[in-house]
Amino acid sequence: MTTTMSSAEPTRRDFLYVATGAVAAVGTAAALWPFVSQMNPDASTVAAGVPIEVDLAPITEGQAIKVFWRGKPIFISHRSKKEIEAAQQVDARSLPDPQTDAQRVKEGHDQWLVVIGICTHLGCIPIAHQGEYDGFFCPCHGSVYDTSGRIRSGPAPANLAVPPYEFLSDSKVRIG
Amino acid sequence: MSGHSTYLPQSGFAKWLEARLPIFSFVHGSFVAYPSPRNLNYWWTFGGILSLMLVVQLLTGIVLVMHYTPHADMAFKSVEALMRDVNYGWLLRYLHSNGASMFFVAVYIHMFRGLYYGSYKAPREVLWILGVIIYLLMMATGFLGYTLPWGQMSYWGATVITNFFSAFPFIGEPLVTWLWGGYAIGNPTLQRFFSLHYLLPFVIVGAVVLHVWALHVVGQNNPAGVEPRTAKDTVPFTPHAVTKDAVGMSLFLLFYCWFVFYTPNFLGHADNYIPANPGVTPAHIVPEWYYLPFYAILRAIPNKLMGVIALFASIGILAFLPWLDTSKVRSARYRPIYRQLFWIFVAVCLGLGWLGAKPAEGGYVLAARVLTIYYFAHFLIIMPLVGKLEKTRPLPNSISEDILGRKTVAAMLVAFAVFAAGLVGFAAPASAAGEHGAPVPPSLSWSFAGPFGKFDKAQLQRGFKIYKEVCAGCHGLGYVAFRNLAEPGGPGYSEAQAAAVAAEYNIKDGPNDAGDMFERPGRLADAFPSPFPNDNAARAANGGALPPDLSIIAKARTYERGFPWFLIDIVTQYQEQGPNYVTALLQGYEDAPGDFNLPAGANYNKYFPGHAIGMPQPLSDGQVTYEDGSPQTLEQYAKDVTAFLMWTAEPHLEARKRLGLQVMIFLLVLSGLLYFTKKRVWASAH
């Protein structure tokens, strides 16, 4: 379509060629959209991603459990007094990703730490009650988190993420 | 691929690359400056159309694989999940399944064009033989692909086709066992067929590259069948052939999209919406329409081994065509006798296709034998003799002398329409209904029929009530989730209403922390639970008959519409045989005629194939209370529940028809623009 267009003035021929090319280009782009869109989570995956409810009663002090929400592991840690104090006594400003412990737990539920158990470095699953701060330790590349799930050393750039959740009662949370 | 290149690299980079990998001059020589005979008609655009279809099939196929599970227990379900839950999944699958048919429509036209204009004659023998190889690869790929949904036709088609190989003496049985990877068709067969179905298209791509290479060495044939002599006989491929091909592609896409958006299941078989059942063969086992002529040849021969040999010979003989045709003249235009024989041969092929879809009995078999003999005689006797005896008309001295003023476009469109209709016409769905003397269900008018069809929300809600209060006692709805009730294009419940419906059901879940299974109220994400824990329990509770899952029943049932209705149905988009049948069945109960031997525990239904149905009459007047004042009659109940089941079978029907209209309008505009662009490009060439 770029053959013999030499005149400086736009002609009817140019218009026809440009219009045809533009319509064909728009059509091709539109036709590609389903091929892109089909990669997104399908309706059943979206529907299965609704919030989950977790009963906290069986979790004893000092115990951390793992539940799954949207395919991600969620750590629910029942912290001891010592762990809570260790988390609260740190000066948040000195941390790589400054956050106070109060910002990471729900008010009045200091003993419960709920975090997404995925290392913010490259996605491995840290191990609870390990590492220098007895919080979480990621065995893949050595990131160390404290009892509030905050990054203290190692290559991870951010604290363990806190998922959306709320307390339905003192012994029941809804995550999601 | 050619020695025509006049490409001169301009930029520094182009010069640098040209010295190392002359890809620009290669493309330029093969697809830009390449001299194309100037008298090519639109039949020559099918080469480009086939390339387009190959790309469409590759793209859609690669995407389908992302959602498909090649396992005997999960394949069918994964295809349904694709159609229902994946974004545009229904579109991608219908593009692929109809794309296979369109690929064959185009290849048959391409082949018959070659036959008519003598494109296989020297020096184009290798080009032609490569084409035959591509055709064989296409047939294998199409067959393998059709088995993947693992429906009834997939399973039994695979059984019949693989049994071809059991015809060989001594090695037959071990060969078939080897092909299957078991003692019957099963999961190992499905997995290897899936692997090969993914592999063969790339082999086709390789063969196409060779085909195009050979084409660019010997040059294109043309309607006059004389070789180009001077530069005046050809035009540069770009823009002339490119714009002309684009017009052909755009019109072909219109034809293709008509099927995809409006009659997506016309070319398939209703039986393939029934999951594979190794214990029951469908009443009429028919291959896809594009294999029907060869299937007729197979069945025409009364000996198993000879039938299989005849089938392969009928395709293989094409490779010998360059030597069977003894004529010095290529184009049938200048061969008055051969031209008529060509059309007779086309009619014989169509006739064989029609017979392939008919039951192998009585006059059909006799007719198939006559046509089979003619088919082989055309190649083995007629072509060698006519080539020698025929008095041909004088050939033009050159292509430029041959040309023009031939107004072939309109004639070609008509011919294409007739040809395509004839080809796809074989797809006339064969079903058991009508074959056992059962009356044909009345054609009803449905709100969801036609290009602008939409579901009637109130009707779907009434139909759902009937399902819930009556059908759900025995029939599952396993592919439908509660969330679907609140989705657009459905019965129009709110999410809260759908959640309330879900909560009425108990769903088995678990195991819990103690390792026990437990029941909990349903949630939006759950599917409708089956009323029975397994098929055996369902049979035991229903006198040995298994109540089928109703999710796709409206697409899994049909009846024969007969000639010429199945052709008219393509144009009118009447695709409602399934709903007609379901409605009729619900109202078809009556007392068995005196001479009918009704088995114990069965009921007589005049629309049910064989008439003896396990299900007692499920609905009667006044049984279900309607709040909206609709008549509480059996007739109304039957229509309402059928409409609901049509929605469960095709939940994206409204979206499909809406998008279809947009696509149709777009392609009409594009075709018009391309046509005028082409005219302008060619104006200077004439």
C-alpha cells in the first residue's frame, strides 16, 4: 500500500489507503484482545478467591499456623508476651521498612500476627520461629524477619505483607 | 526462494545485515517484487486464505492448550470450564472448532482449483505432491483434534479410525494395541493424541514452507495455463496480489464468523456434548463432514482390508495426478470435454460426501459403490484417455492477450456460496430421532433464536423453579455454579438471591482437621450438587436408568432436519433442534400402541428414540406454582424449563450474538474498503 504515493497534496487515493489500513489495524488489535484477556484468572478462580474464616481457638500461645487464601500461605502466629514486647520495643525509624508493631496488628489483639507468608525478596516461604530475632527466616536467600514480620536483615526489601482481615470475635478472623 | 530480487539495501544497517543474512532481500524477492501473473482470479486467493487459517488455528490452539486437561477423566470437564469460565473461552474454542472446518472448506476449493486449471502439471509436480502431503497432515491433525474433547463422537470416532489399522493381516491387532497404549481406547490414547495434535500443525508449517518455496521456484499457474513470457504478463506481488488476497481473506472471514457467532455447533455433532462412554456407541457414528467422501468409499467396499486400502488409495492417487493426466493443455478452459468431466467429478465427490453421512444400508450402499468406481475411474481411465483424445481449443499466445474484461467476481461469489453450502451440507446432524419412525419435534419459536436472540429472564426464572422443584430430584446440573445465576446474560438474579439459593443446598466438603468429610451450606462458587453420590447409586434408584446431567442437554440432543432445511438453517440461523426436542420429549408421553412391546419399568414416549424411556412423565398441568401469572400448563412448563436448560448449556449465548453483530458489521466495512483499495491498486495495472 505504499507504492506510488508521490504527490504532496493528500489525494482521495491516499485517504482510501490510510482508511483501509487504519480499519484493518484496529480490527487486528481488537482481535488480539481475547487472546490477552484469556490469560487473566477465570471466573471460577475469581469466585474461589472469596474471604475465608479461621477459628483461632485451637492455636496455643507460641504456635504459628499456616492457612491458604487465594493460593497464598497466610501465617497466623499466636505471639507470647516476650515476642510482643520484642516487637514493640524496636525503634521503627531504625528499620529498613519502618513500621511500628501497632501498625501491623489489630488494636486489642496484640497477640495475633497475621501476615502473608511469602518472602518479599523472591517469593519463598519463610520458616516461623527461626532466625536471629526468632521471627521468620527465609532459607532461600537468608532474609531475617522479626516477631512482627518486619524485615531486619537480608536481601528482602519490605516487611511481610499484612492481608486484609478482621476479627469477627475474639477467636475468629475473616481473611480477605 | 527466488531469483527475482531487485532489492538494494539503503541504510547502513540493512547493508550490514544483507552481507550476513540476506533476509530483507529474501522477503523482498519472495513477497514484494515476486512477479504474479496478472490474470489470476479470486480462486487464487485461497492460498493466502489457507495461510491465514493456519495461523488462526495455531494461535487459538496454543491458547486452548492453556486451559485444556489431557486426561480421560478431566478433558470433557476442562473444555466445559473453558467455555463457561475463561474470558472469551467460548469464542476461542468456537474459532478453533469451526476454524478446522473452514480450513477444509478452503483446502478443498484450493485443490479443486488446481484440478480445474491443471496446476499439478509440469513443472509443478513437486508443488502439487507437497500439497497432497499437507492435505494428509491436515486430515490427521483434524482427526486427532476431534478426539480431544472426549465426548461420545471423540471416543467412538477414535475407535473407528484407529481400527482401520486392525485390517492389516498379522500385524493389525498388535499395531492397534500399540496405537492405543492399552487394550481399548483410554487415557494413554488421549494423551498421545494430544501430543501429536500439538506436533502435527508445526509439521504442516514446515510442509507449507516447502510448498511456498516450490511455488516460488516454478511460479504460479494462472487461469489461461500459459506461462508468463514478458514483464507485461505479470504484476508485482505487492501491492497487487496482496490487496486481492486481502479482499478474499476478508470475505472468507465473514463466512467463517457467521458460523462462529451464529451457528457454532452446526458443523459439529450433538453427541459430542455427551461425555465419552466406553459402554455405549452413538446410534449413528459419522466422521466430521470433511472426511465423509472417504468414509463412503470405505463403507462401499464389503471387505475390511480392501475398504481401508481403497480409502487410503483414494487420497494417495492424487499424488500421481501429474502423470495420469496426459493432456498437453493445462487449463480446463481450453479443454471442452475435460471441463464437463471435472464438474461431474465434483458432483461425484459431493455425492460421496452425502452418502458418507447416510446409514450404510440398502440403496445408499449401492450408490456409494457406483460413485466409488467412478471416483477411481476418473483418475485411472478418464484422465489418461481424455488427455489423448480430446480436441482442445486454441490457447492464447500470452497472458496479456488472454486477459480482461472477464467479470468473474459475482460469478465466483455465487459459485463459492453454492460450493461451500454443498460442502458444509454434509454436516446435517444425524441423530437417532426420526430413524426409528419417531415423529419430528415441532419447530417452536424461541426468544433466544436468531441473530438478535436474547433469553427471557422471567422465563429462565420460571424454568429454574421447575428444575429445582421437579428435575433436581434425579438430574444434576454439575457444570453450573450458583454464581452463574447472578451473571449477565442469565436469569438475572442478584448476587444475594443466588447466594440464598446456594445456601439451600448441602455441599460435601473436607476433609477437616480431624480428617472427616463434612457437609456445609453451598456458596456462590460451588456447582449444583448431584442428587446421587455416584452413577451407580443413580442407576440403582432409577430402575437401572441413569438420569443424565442436564447442564448441556439442550446442546447434546438433536434430530435430523432433512434436505433442504439443514442448508436453509445456516442462513436463517435456526439452531434450536435441541430445545425443540427437549420440549417435545417432556410432552411426548402417551399410552403405548397395542403392538408395542414396552419393557417393564419403562414408559412410552413418542419423541424418545426407541420410545421406551426410563423416566416417567415428570411434569403435568398445575404441578408447579407460578407467581407471575404465566399459565400453569404442561406446555408452558416444558418451554420454560427448556429455555432454562438452553441457558445452562450456552450461558454466553447473548454475548456471542452481540459480539457477532459487531464483528459482522466490521468485516463488511473492511471488505468494502479492501475491495476499493484493490480496485485502485489494479487500476494502473490494466
